[in-house]
Amino acid sequence: MATPPKTPPSSSSASSGYSEGSIRVLKGLEPVKQRPGMYTRTDNPLHIIQEVLDNAADEALAGHGKKIKVTLHADNSVSVEDDGRGIPFGLHPEEKAPVVELVYTRLHAGGKFDKGSGGAYSFSGGLHGVGVSVTNALSKRLEVTTHREGSIARLAFSGGDVIEPLQVRKLEAGERKQGTTVRAWPDAKYFETAALPMAELTHLLRSKAVLMPGVSVTLTVEKTKETQQWLYKGGLSDYLMQTLNGDPVIPLFEGSGHADKNADNFAEGEGADWCVAFTEDGQPVRESYVNLIPTSAGGTHESGLRDGLFTAVKGFIELHSLLPKGVKLLPEDVFARASYVLSAKVLDPQFQGQIKERLNSRDAVRLVSSFVRPALELWLNQHVDYGRKLAELAIKAAQTRQRAGQKVEKRKGSGVAVLPGKLTDCESKDISHNEVFLVEGDSAGGSAKMGRDKESQAILPLRGKVLNTWEVERDRLFANTEIHDISVAVGVDPHGPADTPDMSGLRYGKICILSDADVDGSHIQVLLLTLFFRHFPKLIEAGHVYVAKPPLFRVDAPARGKKPASKVYALDEGELTATLDKLRKDGVREGAWSISRFKGLGEMSAEQLWETTLNPDTRRLMKVQLGRFDFSSTQGEITKLMGKGEAAARRELMELRADDVDIDV
């Protein structure tokens, strides 16, 4: 049999050593150990212990436990004990391995994905199914003991691998009947420090007790033989008063609201508990939680609280004609002096990142606001004197903000540039709050004008593709109408990287490039980024330039279980695939959904453009930064891409790297 002639390897492939054998497949928990920072905080082991604690709290949240005990042992290990149902230890019907072993050794295995009726957990903090498996991967040793159905099961791991297989025996007289105990020895090599921050840990445990009235939470430190216990019978008000800085101007506004089984838009049980205090001075105290998970970076549930408070207070002020002439009230004016504790319950929470610091679920804005607003409206109208005090506080904040905005806006010199006629400006003069969107096309500009927040969002439509300004001299820039309009609207003159431009005329804190999600839109985006990098570099350096990310697809999903029919937007093919996978997991029949592709921003209605791209609570906005590259290296790359005499370099780049790019034609 003849063998095909051997093709000599190219010099590039030979030198790089790139072949089939170069591809490495990470299995099991290897990804966690290779890149722990993608799955947890690596400054100290608190977050991996919190993952175990969250599981115990989820049992209590589901009504199956009343006690959580945390012990810091003398050997620097930590154990968490609960009296919940105990992790099942029988064989999984499909995987043919003990369930408790799967939970601790598989990244996407858990009992919290099934949110429908009959699921193990209706509401839970766990969602990604990577929690305690990450704890296991980053621990030198981890022991799990589960009491369940008259038996006790135990197994142990090291670095995520089973070192002591599952052993099961019958419970003896006097042993507790149910619950789980997990003891972990965090591996110090994965963390900057192996010590747990005690202040953070006690705050976390105390907050769990506050959010679960009737559940006792205990912390024992073996080295000092100290024990602390938290058991709250009341609501959130005692907790907020103990942590508040300064005396409240009005009595605490405390409330609770949850959907019942007849609710149209939300699942039964979804809702929130809250307590809000307004103070004249001191640093505000703000804590929020979703299904008992602390969300230190906030998210859409906090946006719902802000929206509900603002709408109710603004309505009260308008009803009693309290707003002075010339004062514009904004949400941050009401929120500026607010301290709060917010605990939301969401059936299927979508978090940003693995450590769940921020809630991204869009429906949570409407969920929380729909309960907070009517409750505060009723309270204000029952306590008019207190309502007037709260209105006075908000109006004072608005006046202070407006005075600051007027100071910033003053221009040097006597000449004032006339704003371009195409610019639809915003009403506010506060540049820290104001935004301008540079929008591709007049039709998209029309939708943006109708869908925007006219108080703080300005729209400047751009006709066609902007001039490539990489090699245009600065004194010739204003010959181009579009560039002239951008410069005048923004309020800053063109300058170079070594210049010190006059930024006092800056009119917007955010300059947002908004173009279609297709190839032409990407080209316009690149041309505008080239303009700002070449002729307005200080705007990028100061963090004023952003790129808006409109979606390319809309998926209309049918009702499923307790979830009503919904619209889901996807940025690209990857997000579309992930969205469809999630619908399949939710039990939606293949093809029961419909997919729409936006050909451009002009196809979006004003409501759709607001919901997906303009609304600060739900949009995706990327700040333009140099990142790990300095100015000179970035300049070299852009010269290769945008320079007129660089055709050969671009051709070489495309020949080498064209296969790395997906092109949407």
C-alpha cells in the first residue's frame, strides 16, 4: 500500500510545537485548581467556607433545619453542621456513583437546578452547581458526614479526590437523626493568607440569623474556647438599628411582600423583605441578599428598591406640591441618604460570576419595586409629617447636586459653541449622571430618542460611517461634520496624549458608542474608537468612553412551570446557544420558542432599545480602557489596522489569524 508523501512542516508550526498533542483536556476538578480565581476569592478561604454555609442555610430556607453550627478548629480546619435532611448517599440512577460523592467531585452536579414543583429546593442561593466542589478542590482534606433515613454515611477527600470511600452504618441510640457535617482543611497554597477574616465571618453568620428568624447560628473558636450564638425572632429593623451610623430622620420603613399563587408575573413565594432608614449624616449602611446569599456588589434587586422608593417619594412630593421651581428630582436624590437591609427571594436567580456578588436577573427590578412602591405610598399618606421630612431630605440632595453641576459646567472664555442641531440633549446639568449615545443611523436615533431617559440621556445620531481619522491632522478634523458635532456635543477639543486639554467644558460623564451588532456596526465602532484614541485620548484615560452592547437575537420563550412566557435577549450566537440550552433544561419542547434576529438598531422599538441597551439597570456597557497594553504598543497595533500604507501588514495579519475569527456576513 502506497504511503502519501510527507509534507514538510512550515517553519512557524515547527517552531511553535503546536500539534494534536498540544491540546490538553482538563477533567474533573482540574479547572478549579488551575484557575482558582475564576471560581472563588483567593485573598483568603472565607468564600469556600461560605459555599458550605450557604448549603446549610438553603436547608433552613427550605424549612428543613433550625440549627447551624460553625467551628474553627485548633488545626485551622473549619466544620459546618446543620440539622437539615442530610445529603443523599445512595447511587445516582444515571451516574451509578454515590450522590454525595458526585456533589463534591463534579462541577455541575447539585440539587438546586430543578426549580419546578417537586424539586428539592424552591428557593436557594446555589445555582451554578460548582459551590462545594470548589471547596473540595481547594482543600487539603475534606470530610463529609451525612445523617439520613436511620443511617450515617461518611467519606473523605484530598484535593478533590476520594481518599476514604463511602462507609454507611446504622444510627446508634443517642446519635442525631438527620443533617450534614462538613469539615474542610483549606489548602494555603491557593490563598494569599490562610487565616479567615473573623470580622467578615461573624458578620456573615449574624446576617444569616437575621434573615432566617427562628434559626440559631453558632460560632465556636477552639483556640480561645469562645462561643457566639445568634437567634433573632424579630425582623430586620433591630439589625439595621445596631449597625446604623446616625439617628434616622423618620421611623424605619420596614415591609415585606411576596407573590401568591394567583400572581401573573411572578412565581409563588417570590418577593422581598426590607428595612430602610434615612439619616442626615454618617456613612449609609447598605446590605442586600438574594436567597440568603450576600450580594456585596448589589444588582437588580437593589435597583428595584431604589425604583420603588423614588417613585413613591416623587409621587408624594408632586401630590403635595413640595418641589421648588427649577429643581429636578432624580432617583439618587431620594437614595443618597438611605441605609437599608434588603432580602429578596427569587426562584431562578441569575448572578454575575461564580462568587455571586451581583444579581443580574432583570425581572428582579420589577419584582422588588412592585412591592416596595405601594407599601411606601400607603405609609407616606398615613404619616404625612414624616413624608414631608423625607421630601425635604430628597429636595436638599437635589439642590446640592444641581449646584455642583452648574459649577462644573462653567466654560472659560467668552465664546460658546452652538450645539449641533442633530443632538437631542438631556435635561440634567450633572455631568456625573449625564450620558450621550453616539448612535449609528437616523432611524436608530429616532428609537433611541423615544426610548431614552430624557432627564440624563442625550442622543447624537451619526449619518453613515465616520471618517477614518488615524492619519488626519488635527486642524483638518472640523472639516468633517460628524466629527465637528461629536467634539462640540462632548464639550472637549481634540488633543494629543501629551496635552493637558481643558476638561471643564465636558458635558457628559459617559460617552457611549451605540452601533448595530453586525459587521458594519463593528466597523463604525472601530472608527469611533480610533477617533477617541487618536484625538481625544484623555477622555479614554479618565474613563469617560464606553461601548454599548445591543443584542443580536431575541428569543420568545413560552410559559414553563411557574414561570410566565418571557423574552430573552442574546448578544451573539454563543449566548443564543446557552439560552436555548437553558430552555431545554427548563423542560421547554424543542422548537416551542421563536428566535428573532435584529438586522439593526432601527428594527428595535423604543421599548426594546430601552430594556436591552439604555436602561442602566439591565444594559451591558463596557468601559474602554488600555488594559495591559501601554499607549505606544496600542498605537502600533492601531496603525497596522487603520493606516493607509499598512495594507501589506494587514494582509499578513489576516493570513495568520483569519481562522481565529467568526465573521457574521
